[in-house]
Amino acid sequence: MALPLYQGTPEYFPAQRSLTPARVAVRPRRRQMRIFRQAAALFTIGLAFLVVLKVIHAGVEIAESLMRRSANAPVWSTGQPVPATVSATNARARLHDGYLTITGVAVNRGAVPLHNVEVEAVLKNRVGAVVGLEQALLPHQVIMPGKQCPFRLDMHSASGTTSFTLHFHELLGRDLG
């Protein structure tokens, strides 16, 4: 039995015709879209990377400004920073057998703890010229505000020494008055 012409023949149902010519025409368009999508994805990734770098850079600048601000933090009652100062009390010099011993008590008069404080004794003659110098670290590594720390300097006595002055400073650092 033969099938009628309208059942299953491409001539009668246009939807059943071969799609080969149409597919060939669409392929270049698909390639262009894929390339466009890849370029857009790369552009988006690059833009996101730049935004992340900007945010990190801004965060670093904010952190640096906060650190600068906290390093120079004022005392709120006066509006001015209190300088770190150390002074000596009960400083005495004693000469025995060609050696000079200077003793005393260092007092932290500032508002911050001081680390590795060094005492320096400058020996002078009667006209004020320097004839000797001796340095030593204070025995306490940290001196809290308002606290005291005894010190002792032993040195050879320079001839003609008539006076001395004491200076305090951080180890290899700034002068503490």
C-alpha cells in the first residue's frame, strides 16, 4: 500500500525540509556573539580588578592617616601633646681612686611610657669645656609615666673635672629633655 503524497514528504510539509542551508548562514553570527561575550567578560573582570585596587589603595590611605593622627594624639585637656621628658633627682658625684661615680634617680615626667632610656654624663672643667663623656642604659627597660628609676655611671675621672651635666635620651634616638 502506498502512502499518499501529503504524509511525510518534504514537499508537502515545509517544516520537515532540511535545515542545512539555514544553519550554515547562522554560524558566523554565533561566532561573533561568542567573541563579543568573551570580550565583555574580560572587560568586566578587568574593571572589577581596577575597582578592587582602588578600594585597597583608599583603605591604605585611610589607615596611614589614622596612624599619623594617633601618633600625634593631643592631650584633650590642653589641646597640645605632652612631650616625653625625663629629669634627674638626687644626682651626686663621688671621686675615689681615680674613678668618678655619678648616681641619681631618673623620673619620667611625660604621659607615655619610655623604653630603653639612656643617661649621658658630660664632664666639664672650670671654664665649661667638655673633658669627658659617659653613657649608660637605665636598668629598667620601661619607665612608666610618673615612675622613678635609679641610675649609676662609673668612669675614669678626667683631670680638671669640676662639674657635670646629665642628659637623657632614647637609645639611639631622640632627646628626652
